[in-house]
Amino acid sequence: MEGNIGSPGGSDKKDSKKTILLIEDDTVLAQMYSQRLLNEGYNVLVAQDGEEGIDIALKEKINLVLTDIMLPRVSGIEFIQKFRKNSKKADIPIIAWSNLADESDRETALKFGAKEYLVKGKVTLDEITQLVYKYLS
């Protein structure tokens, strides 16, 4: 579901907006997060798994990544590892999240370069939006 769910204003405004790569295999959550971020004025690219996320991340100019940890094909942890190996993308913030509050997943995600690790059931859409703003402002 690669979706450049860009602004209704057309591609001429795209370059002036920050672009977020959202990697989420739950289509309902992906749509909810995407819509919120679009409403906040960001461009959003959506991938359903880490492999698709890597493809998009290496081809597109992105400013931030939001990734689930539990993904099909390539996990969020594997995505972070592969993404961080690309020196041109090394400074792009990554916010990881999962349904599991497993401390070892959190430590691993942070060790490999995530800036934040969130537990989906303990974070609100407003808090996610605030974190995105924190890293992109």
C-alpha cells in the first residue's frame, strides 16, 4: 500500500512540506495516523512492511520515519538497522512503536538508532503528533 497521500494542493507544494514515512501493517491504524499527519500539514508515504519501507526510504526524500516493530517480511528492528547503514539517511529521526511493551525490543530499537520507542496502547494520537512536531520543527 505504498501511498503518497500527499496534499490536495498538488505536488508544487510538496517540496516545502516535511515528508514522513509511515511503516504500519495494520491498514486501519495506517490510515488513522496518515490522516492525522496530513491534517497537520505533512506529506505521508505509507509502507505495509519493512521491506517496502526500505525501498521507499532509499528512493524518496523523507524527514522522519514512524515504524511499527512487528511487521511482515522485514521487521521494524531490521528496517532500523538497514536504514541506519545508509550514511545519507543516518540523521533522520525514527520513532518506533509496538503493541508489546517488551523492554528488550525497546532497548534494541534505541540501540540501533530509534529516537523514541512507544507502546501503542499507552500513547495517544496527540502524543505521537507532538513527538513528530518535536523532531521536525
